[in-house]
Amino acid sequence: MTYREGAYVVDTRSATLAQVMGNVGPRVQIRRPGGGREWEAPADALRLATRAEREAAGLRGSAAAPSASPVGCAECVRLDTARRAAGEYGELTEAAVDAMVAVRSHFREAHVLPAWPR
């Protein structure tokens, strides 16, 4: 299995939660959330972290640490919640892509473009 950069995984050899930093051939570079020294693991020694594992670590996007809109916009929060739910398992599905496009389009149209002089 290939893991995208930024995905949270568990190194099953040590039961350690880690974030994917990159891939080189069959090996994956990972490090603990928040930084630290990277290490390599074979892809077959990793599995995606569950929501409960991510929440227990207090990672952004979990119920324990909800993300907030930088501008306090309720629509931004709603769209971001839908985006996080669509990409919950770290997979780049059509629903996840559509949700990301919706977030970016709304932010650009509601918050960036109105500030530009016409």
C-alpha cells in the first residue's frame, strides 16, 4: 500500500503513531507527530491510524482538537468538517477531492476576492 504524505499511520512493529513524510521505493519515511527524528519502515509494517488513535494524540482535525476557520466563518467550518469526513481514512477519493475544491472555492470567493480592489 502507498501512503500519502501527511497521513497518520501506526508502525505495527512498535505500535508507534507516526506521520508519513515521504516514500522511497517500498519504504516509507515517518516521524512522530509534532516533529523529531525520521525513520524508515516497510510499507507492509504500517497501517492507517484510526480516528480514536489520532484523537488520543490530540491531532488537528480530531474531535479533541477541532479546527476553526481563520476568519470565524460558519460556512468555512461546515465545509472543513465535510472535507475532514471525506478524507477520514487518508485516501484521496473523489468525495475528498470534491470537498477540498468546495473549501477552496468558498474561501477564495467569500474571503479573498472581496478584499481585492476592483
